[in-house]
Amino acid sequence: MNKKILIVYEKMGMGHLRMANILEEMLKTEGEVEVIKCAGSELADSSDVDFIVYLWNALIRKNLIKTADILINFIIRILGVPIIEAINTKDFIYKLEEINPDIIICTADGYNKVLGTYSREKKIPFYIMITEVSVFLDLVNPYAVHICYFNETGEAIRNYDFNSTYFSYNINKKSTILERIQYVLKFYKEYILLAYKNSIYRNADKYLERNNDAKYEVIGPLAEKKHFQEKDIYKIKNELGIPKEMDTVLIVSGSIGGRFLFEITDIICKKYDKPLNVLVMCGKDKKVYEKIKRYKNYNKNINIMYFGYTDRFDEFIAASDCIIARASAGIFIESVLNRTPEITFRRVTSNDRGAITMIEKYGLGEVCDEDNEILDKLNNILQNKEMYKNNIDRLLLRYSNTYEDKKKLIRSIIIEGNSSMIDDDGEIESEPLSETLV
């Protein structure tokens, strides 16, 4: 009999869906494993996520990072998640019963409480695939096996108190209206009235006390198969028309583009005094594309090249000596897999702050506190390319490094139910690599 695996994702950005597609490719087996993908908002029969996506993209494009972080990651999450859970759990579970999966995987936040409740009641395996390094409480569930890129994420997961309302109060399809209201009010008490001592967020940028026995597996960085393939850099540069006699820097802000791209390009063009190819990835932002296209560059050392959305992003990263990006877990993972050091900025949304932690801890690139630091950081990386690449290699050596090995590991964990290299305490030696920097 076929195993039926349900993968729940969400349409917030592309990361959740992209990971759902990767897992589908790895797990689907003709005659043995059937994979069904479904957006959580479809199971919840809700369109609220569309507004949140629109708001998030608008704020990020305008570089209003702190506003996006406080409003969406914290205020909307704290106020909205418990209400949505209280209202939608019953219908959500009925739809899960119609699908009747043998295994559930979730790549998104917001749905893991109800998915954990259903999986526990049906006694089926439940996996949360965490696509970032830091976590919010709705990416954690006491019943789930959490699949993480790095041990730091597991440490963050195990810092939550599973006796708190979010994790201990059970909401299912039999819960009464009074019980649902009580859950929301208790949640608000803990995370609004007592917010000074309770946080919904965890990042392993400091020592985190272990407060639970959550199960987690560490698999190392994972992205699409193309990011694991060896690349002919000379050929790529020829095809893209990138001059080979100059260093190359890639400026990117995900597929949404935004003001960030123009601001960094302007700083480099006005003040950088060495030959440099500047590749500006505008993504789907046509306004920024046209603005960069019209930009008057009077610096003869700088060769600006601008591009719209492309499915060859892995080749652009591999062909670059350095990537300058608004901190993003997805871009960070892809830069690591392509062994390209990254420069990013401390002004970042909380969901992507874990990338900064990893860059600084292991010496994988540089982090700027202010925009005017970008030139010194860029010089440092371009003058010490091999050192940064060696730091990246040393981190990657801890994990299986081929796509096929990752696929075998994922199938072993999810389909066969095996444990990876993590011991019962979830402990892996974590020697900082940044000490190699001189």
C-alpha cells in the first residue's frame, strides 16, 4: 500500500513552497509514496495570508525592515495566530481527515499546533521542516520531529517551555467555544501582559537553557539540486557577458527587489576605487530595474550589470566573489552551498536574524551595522577570498554534501523513521570557525 505524505506550505515568499517542492522530489516514489502538497491557507479556507504577503513585500521593498518585523512577525502573530487556531481548527481537522495522510510535513509557520494535534490523535508521524535558522513558537511542536539545517536551531527549539499555554493547551474539533476563548485569553496573558518575561522568538546568538526534550534532526544546508552541482565559472561568465579580469560582486534582495538594491549600488559606484563588476539582481521589481538602468555611473572602475528575475540565480552566485544581500535565510543557505561569502546588515527582520548569527559565528562573511561600512567589508572579503571559502568548506564538511546524500538522509528520516547522527541529547560539537579570521 502506498504511503500518503501531506506537505503543508504557505505562500509567504517563495521559501516555503520551494522547500515543499524539494521534499516532494526527494520523497515521491512511483507505486510506494504519494505526495500531496497543499497551502495551509487552503486547508483553513482563509485568504488572510494574501494581505499579509502584500503588506510584507510592500514594507520590505521600501526598506522598512523594523516596521515589517514588529508589525508582522510580532504584533500580527501574537494577536492573530491564537484567534485563527481557535476559529479554524475544527474545519482544518475535517479537511485533514478527508486527505487521510500517513505522514505530515509542514514547511510553514502558523499551522503546526493543529497539525501536531491531528497527528498525535491519529498516531502518525509529523515533521516540521524549518527553513530558517531562528524560530518562532508556531514553528515548534512537542509531538513533531523538527528537521533543521544547523544544531543552533535545535538549541533554540529546546529553549521553549512546553508547559506554557501555546504548547500545553489542547485545541481540537471537540473543543467548546468557552475552551477556545479561554485558550486565546491565556495566550494573550502570557505573551502580551507578561511579554516582559515571555518571548515568542528564539535565536541561538547566546546561550539558551534547555527546557524541553523536543526531537530534532540536523541535516545541514538544503536547497534545490542545482545548488549542489559543480559549475564551470569560466563558461558562466562568458554566457552572461561578465568580464573575467575583474572581481565580481552580486547585489540581491530576493525576488521582491526593493530600494536596498539601488542604495547599495549607489554607495559602491560613488566610493569604491578598484575595478569591480557589480551585478544587480532586481528580481520582479520592474521599478528598481528601470531605475538601475537609468543610473548615471561616473566611476570608470565599476561595471554595472542589471538583471530581472532569473532561474539561473545559482550560477550568478557561483560566478561572484562576494554577495551583498539583505539578510535572508534562503539567500544565506544558497550562498553557503555555492561557497560564496556574504555581506549583510544587522538591520534585519527577526526570522532572518539566525543567518547573521551563523555568518558571525563561523566566519562565513561580514555583517555591517551601518551602510557606510560596506566598502571596508567588501575590501576585506575580496582581499581574503580563500580564507572565507575555507571557513564555508569547514562548516559544510560537517554534513552530507551531495544532493543525493541529502535525499537519502531525508528519506531515511521521514519514510523509514530513522534517526540521523544526532544523539539523544541532540548535541553536536559546535566549534566556532570565525577564529580563523585574521
